[in-house]
Amino acid sequence: MQPWHSSLFSAVTRLTGRARAEGMSLTVSDDFDALIEAARRAPGRAPVAPAFDPRVNELGAQNGFWVLGTDGQGRVAHLQAVRLIDTGRRSLRQHIDAHLLDFAPPQCAVDPGRCASEAPAATAFGGRLCYHGELWLRDGAESFRGRGLSAVLTRLGIVLAHLRWAPSVTFALVSAWSIQKALTDDYGYINAEPRGAVWSIDGKAEQQEEWLVWVTQEELGILLEADERFDLPWREAAVDIARLAGLNPSGVICEIMNDDGTMARMPDLVGFAKAHGLRIGSIADLIAYRLRHDRSVERLLEAPFESLYGDGFRMLVYVNRVAYAEHLALVKGDLEAEGPILVRMHAFNVLEDALGDTSTGKAEELRQAMGMIDRAERGVIVFIREPYKTALSDRVRARISGEEENGPQLRDYGVGAQILLDLGVRDMILLSNTRRTIIGLQGYGLKITGQLPISGPEGKS
């Protein structure tokens, strides 16, 4: 068993143990008809959204599961569901726009002509994603709230999704209220952008907005590194901060309460910190720092490399220790010289790169990029390989169905950024025929100063 999968199984054990300790029994099922019935029996709960309704979508073990939590009397206390989505060559934004009614709030008569996804990040990733929804925890006289279970159960859904499908990104659409209360950080969704979905309700002038929240596979791996990070992240964060400061890896934690007795959330803590002259940081800040400074990618091998498409290259093999996969970099020239460096971030595609598949018109891009760097006598090509075992069959299915496939995902750019940093790249000119929004590169100290289309020696793109 690879360390990544071992961490996932350990997290499931810890999280389900927390739920049992609070008197909740958990069951995982792929029978979505039973989800409809469980939601009907759940007191005060809205009906199941179309995305998880088997009467609207084809759902089963191949693309979905849901979690039922019950109390000691067998009554419904918790529900959540996860669905695997393959957007093919479309971005998440394009997928949401094409399936608006699947994601629409239940019991709302939305006007599809005036609804859209407008979050910039939604244009930056696609492919194999997991949509996480239907999150509900019983409230009222016999509530399970206030025990930390909301975070525990949400994280459990994310971990189970990665155990089953290893998606590049797991995402959800949440209310602005959840963002204001900083709940998504606790739940494991460390990235958030407004206007993930904007709903126009028939007969109402105002719009209803939901935020897009997500966590990448690499970020999840860092969350799982410590034994208790998914159980009590703030406890491990206290130790991390002391360790990063070069001090004894230990810490003291204290819950801060509001005057009304409720636990202080991020907006409350910001005011508290200002009033007392304290510094403040979030779990997400710490994870972002570790993504920049804790290396999950290591250099394994280096050798000279001569090619039909250019000579004088150096070939370097890297390994991603979190989601195990080996990646390749080809380097030419002096990367320490002044000026931006030509860089090609290339998602390895055996059909195009090895077999010359003509269906996409991209079969020559790799060779042309190598030729451009060879002629410039300076540059880098980073080859990103997918870590999941069905990468080839998924690619062939996308080709058969005629769906366009996405380029490197957010996770891939994190891996690629670490490789570029190891090579000494800081300023780059990106070689690409596609304009992409690449999120978070500044956090790694990388800067894209320009972009060039990929062309052959005669200038043909």
C-alpha cells in the first residue's frame, strides 16, 4: 500500500471514531433511491438536489456514494453525498453552465437564462472532479451540532472520495454565510472564491450567490501528513507553527468564546486580535505556507539527453511523494542567466505525444516546443504524469466521446511549480496555444512575464 492510501485509510479510521464517540453510526451506500427516502425521513431537511437524484441522473457505484449518520435509536442524524464528474475537455465553469439545473438549490424555480458560474478558478480546472453536496446535520432539540462533527463528517466525505477515485479536485458550492463564519477552513476546503454559482430565481429581482470552495489532491495530502491533522487541525497547527519557528515542537491551544458563549469564528477573532494587538493566521494560511516551503516533490535522477527535436538537453526525473507519480523535466542552457526563461508545462499524453493522434490537432505541440527551446538555446519542459490508475482509459473514453480534455490541473501546477523552483526558474515565458488562468503561482515566487504560441521552425502553429 502506498503511503498516500495509508494516510487516507488512517483518516477514515480517526474520523469515523470521532463520530462513534459522539453517538453516531455511519453507513456508506451507492443506492441513491435510499438517499431520497432518508432525506424524506430527516426532520426539516430540504429534498435532494437534482445532481444526486437518481430520477434525474444516472447514479451508482461507478460515479457516486452517500453517507448516512444515525443516532442510537436509528433516526437520521446526518446526510452527505459525493459524485464523480468527468468534464472531459471542458472546464468546471463550462460544465456547471451546461448542467445548471443539476446544481440549482432544491425547491427553487431558477431561470437558467440568467444563471451562471463566474468564479475565475472554475475556468482553471476540469477533468476528473468530485462534487460534494447534500451536507446536513440534525438540528433542534436532539441536535448533533456544536460537537465539531460538521467538520469531521465533511472531511470524511472528502477522504472517501479520494480513496475511491483520486480526483484532482474536490469542490462544493456553499452559502456566503459559511464563508463569513470561516466554516470551510475547518471542513477541509482551504480555497474559496465568490460567485461559484449565481442563481436568478423566477419572480425575484435579487440573485442568490454560492461560493465555490475546493481542495486539490496535493493540498489534501499535506492535510493528511500528521496523524491527527484531519481530526483536530488546530492542535497540529500549534505544533507546526512552533516547529517552523525553529522552536520546540509543542504548543498550547485555547478556545476563544464570544460574550454570548458561542465559539469565536474568524470574523470574531479578527476583531479580538485588533483589540489586543495580536497577530492572526488561519489553517489555510499555514497550509499555503507549507505548500510553498515543504517540498512534496524530490529530484531522483539526472542525465544528459539528445533528441531528434533538439540536442544538449539535461533530463531530470522527479517524484511526487504525496500522490505517487514520477515526472520529467528537460532543461537546456543556463537557467541562472538574466531574463525570463521559456517554459512549457506539458501534461503527458501517450496518444498525442507517442502515437501522433491527429484527432485533437495537438500531436506536434511537444516536438515544436522542444524545437523552440532548442533554437532559443535556453528553456525548460516539465512533463506532468497523472498519478491515478485509470488515466489512460479515461483519456481514450474522452477521445471516443469527442470531448475536449483539459490541460494540467491546479494540482499539476503545484507539482510543476516545485519542479521549476528546484531548477532555479523564477520569471518565465509560457509556451502554450491556450490562454489559461493559473492560480497561485505567485505564492511559489514564480511569475509569468509573457506567453508565446507554440510554432514550428517555419512559424506554423
